[in-house]
Amino acid sequence: MQHPKFGKKATGTRLQRMQASPNYKDGKFQNQSFTPDLAEGATYFKVFRKFFFGKDKRNRPAQPLPVQKHDLKNLKPLDNVLVWFGHSSYFMQVDGKTLLVDPVFSGSASPVSFTTKAFKGTDVYGVDDFPEIDFLFISHDHWDHLDYETIVNLQPKVKNVVTGLGNGAHLERWGFNPDIIHEGDWYEEISLPNGFMAHVVPGRHFSGRSFVRNANLWGGFVLKTPTFNLLLGGDTGYDSHFKTIGEKYGPFDLVILECGQYNEYWKYIHMMPEEVVTAAHELGAKKLMPVHYAKFALSVHSWDEPIIRVTTEAEKQGMPIITPIIGQIVNLNEDNVFAKWWEGLA
């Protein structure tokens, strides 16, 4: 537990700022709505039994998933593009700036490398494949979103970090200059270079890299660029915050929302796929990109169930949806047509 990968607790002025937050009470951050760890009728015994004996037989793909590999260091400077790496990691070049969200390229989403391993073939990109990163966004400090090995290796390339309150303590321990770390509370505004503006927004979730929960803040980000309005969502259950964010900052050209690793046992901290589409409508999204699937098995459903359910619901609700292959370059200025690449895979 003393290994640097577990990060560091906030102290000093950082801790004082956290304690002054209206979202901090009784020594930890709180969700805006009452959020039990488990849903009504669920117990940890039931959860463990489901994990060990009730997983779908297709919880992990039986074959490598399709991927593409492109040269991200030599993109045309004026192209506005997005590249997804599976789960919640993605790269964007927008209005001449590069950004990276929740990168995990170590091969696992766990403090021990032999557990929670990435699906075969999904780690086609690594830190060496990236140009300099103008803005690194970290939604929260769970292992499948904040990866020690990746972040340490990325550090020389990163110009600015945007995250929630308290997470900067981890990054400072890992060698980041505190001057480039921008921490915000929910609904706080963070001014960034060249006319970019970020707002930290709420999620209904939790945080923690060890046995202590909610010491640091979790959430998502509104990113306003000179020509785009984007919602970079973090892990969250469904709640009224989507409507509030939409009214306050929307409409959005694109919203990126988590759609996998759900279960009725923990429905308050991860949305069901159908709720993801409803949330996108409440946000005022022109397009939805679902993430948080196709790299790690953190729940008991089949690996492709999230994308099947969310695309079905998007068609039902009339929501345009972006569903690229891992590594595919998506042009943000075009209406792309995506094949259902997950169909026919074991």
C-alpha cells in the first residue's frame, strides 16, 4: 500500500480547499443524491456470488477485437478528430489542440497486473504513439481511469491537467509540476490557453484507489473550444444532474458517456445503456458516443451487451450515435457512418 501507484492523500492548502467545498462533508465528498453502494435487495454476498459463479459466458471476447492503428503524431493540424482506445480512454485534436481523457495503456485496470487484464488486441496504442498533450483530463482516481504506469510515462508530454479536487496529490507524487494541474469543484470554471474553457461537472459515483472511498472528487467535464461544445463524461449513475448540465451549458455538439460495467445491483453508480441515451437527450446532445466497454470486464454482462443495448435504444429515441472501432479516426466535422463491428464476434 506504500507503493507510489496508490497515490497520495491531499494535505495542506489542497485539503483545506477540499474541506471548504459544499460537496465535502464528514471527511469525504458526497453525491448530490443519496447513493447507496448497492441497490435495494442486493448484498455483498450476492454480488460476490454473481461475480464468481454468475458471469455471462461471453464476459470477455473469445477473439481479438478489430482495431486500427494510425500515426497520431502527424495529423493535419487543422483536422478535428477523435480516436477511441477502448473503455474510457480517447484522444482528440480540436481547434489545433490535443487532449487525452483517462488513458489506460498498461494492460490492466488493477493495482496488480495479472488481474482485470485488457482484452486481447485492445492495447494497440501506447504512450510513445502520442504527440504532446495540451490537456490531459482525469475524471476520477479509479484504476480503470487513472493508470499509474501510463500517467508516469506520459508526464513529459503533458502541458496541462484538468481534474477534480484532490486528484492533483496523486499526480504531484508521480512527478507532475503542480503549476500545470488544474483542480476544480463541481460547476467550477477552469480557464485554459487559446480560448479553451473547462467546467468540472457532477457525476453520481465514488472515488478511491485503496480502501478509503470518496477522499477525492469524481465527475466529468464540459469543454468549450473556439468552435465546439463537448461533454466529456465520467462514471456516473443516472440522476437529475444531466438535465442541470444541459440547461446550464448545453446544447452539445457531442457528449461522451459511460455505458458499460453496469448491473442492477449497483445501478445507482453506473447507468443502464438505455439511461445513457435518455441522459444524452437531457444534455441537449447532437451526437452521443458511448464508452466504458470493449476493453475490461468489470461487470458480469457479456462484453458486447452494452453497445448492443445502447445502439438499439439510440435508434428508438432518434439519437445519432458514434461507434468507432478501437483506433479508428473519427472526423468531428462530418456525419460518419459506422459499421456494427461487434456483430458476429464471439
